[in-house]
Amino acid sequence: MNYFSTVIALLRDRKDFLAEIYEGIGLKSKITALLVSSSCFFAIYGAIIGAFHSAPQVASSAIKLPALYLLTLLICLPTLYIFNALFGSKQTIGQHLTYLLTAVSVIAILLCGFAPVTLFFLITVNDYSFFLLLNVAIFGLTGVLGVSFLYQVMKPIDEDGASQSIKVRRNILRFWLVLYGFVGSQLGWTLRPFFGSPGKFELFRAREGSFFSGVWNAFLSLFS
């Protein structure tokens, strides 16, 4: 199977691709292809940001970045499925997973699109705080675009405007997208480092603070 042809089909024929998910067509092959291809894209970008530090960090970040996005998805998937099912959704957990993987794949593709920019600043700027904040901005932008895509494809449609369960499920989806962002941010903080601050290589760091305090400290360091 050509896993990357599935991603190309998602990009070129999104309407038909999503219609097949809605009908439950070829879910297993789609899940496998999207999982493999998105992991490869994330690994490429992870290797680039890890190159800021050392070869061990390249290998570590190439593994941890795909793990970050996929673990976030697995942690948040049951919440979305259970609440949607509770309020009338007929879609299976396999359909939910496939929809989420399409959004994750979109994020992975967007990150690869930013790879030349990141590589340029990696070569030309030797400032940890700047490189960290640059990538926080890139991750934030691609994440927003990814969840916006997910909202559009999973948003329940109410043709007569009278179904209360549809409105509830839309609110659930909005809440879940915020939850997904918070879980992903904190999980990324837990799995750090991805860039590798100056000093010796560390596979993981002690659990302290939060993602938001870390970004704020990096911002202050940039202008100090």
C-alpha cells in the first residue's frame, strides 16, 4: 500500500475522502495510511528542531514529536466519542478516529511546509529563546488550522435548525477542541525537550511548571 497516496487523496479530493469516512468506507486502510504518513511528517520536523542541539536530540525529537500528537489524540478521543454518542451521534469510534487522524495529518503536512523556514533560522540564528518561540508560533498556527479543519468536517449539520442534540454536540466539539489544545500543550511540556537547551543532552526533564510558564520565561529571556 502506498500510504502517502491516501494523504494526496485527502488533499486533492477532500470532499470525496470525507464522504467515504462518513459512509464508513475503507476506514482501516485510511487509519493505517494516515497514521504512518503523519508520523513520518512529524518525525521529519522533529529531526529538524532537534538539530538545534545535537545528534541524540535529533533522534529523540524525531520519535517524540509523532508520539506527542498521537498520544494527545488517544487521550482525548474517548471523551469526544462518548459525549457524541450520548447526545445522538451514530458514528463509530473508528469514524471518529479517522476524522481526528485527518486533522492530525493536516497539521503534519503544514509543519513540513514550514520546515524550510525552520531550517533557515536553525542555520542562521543561534538563539535558543528565539528558536523556541518561533516554533511555538509555528506549532500554534498549524494547530489552529488543524482544529479548524476538524471542526468543519465534524460539525454536526442541523438541516431544520430545530434539533437540540445537534446544538449540544456542536458545543461539545468546541469544548473538546479547547481540551485537545490544553492536553497537547501540557503533554508537550511533559515530553520535553524537543529543541534541547544549551548544555548536555537530556531525554526527559523533571516535571515542573507548565507549558505556559515555560513560554513566558522564554519570552522574557529573549528580551532580557
